Amino acid sequence: MDKIFYKDLSSNEKMVYMYLKYRANKKNKCFPSIKTIAKDISLSETTVKKSIKMLEKEEVIEKVNRTRANGGKSSNLYILK
């Protein structure tokens, strides 16, 4: 996790990363919804989405879109690198 402190990230981006790290399993994977992340750390959904995009750009997380068996959307899978 130390590497995120050396990147040029905002406090919101670091907070989102730390939340994902907190929720991650032993394989560094988690899948909270944007709504859940926003609610749990008191940020807007828009801010969470922007933060996730920046974390992807900085290559500290990977976002994988997931779908349900019926073809509907599900929460994304986040893999912390």
C-alpha cells in the first residue's frame, strides 16, 4: 500500500484506494458497488468514479466489469496491484 503515498493522488483517491484495500480479500480482490463505496466513506458517487478512473490510470488498481447470469450489470471487480 505504501506505493500510493508516493504517487500524485488526491486525498479522495487515496481514501478510495484504502477503502478498497480494507474490503479486499487475501487475493487483493473486492467488488463493492460505487454506491456502497460512496456511502461508506462519505463521498459522492461522481467523486468515487473519478477516483477509480485515476487509480486505474496510475495502475494501482484494475477494474473488471461484471455481469449477472441474466445479462444485467453487477458491481465491478477491483484488483489491487
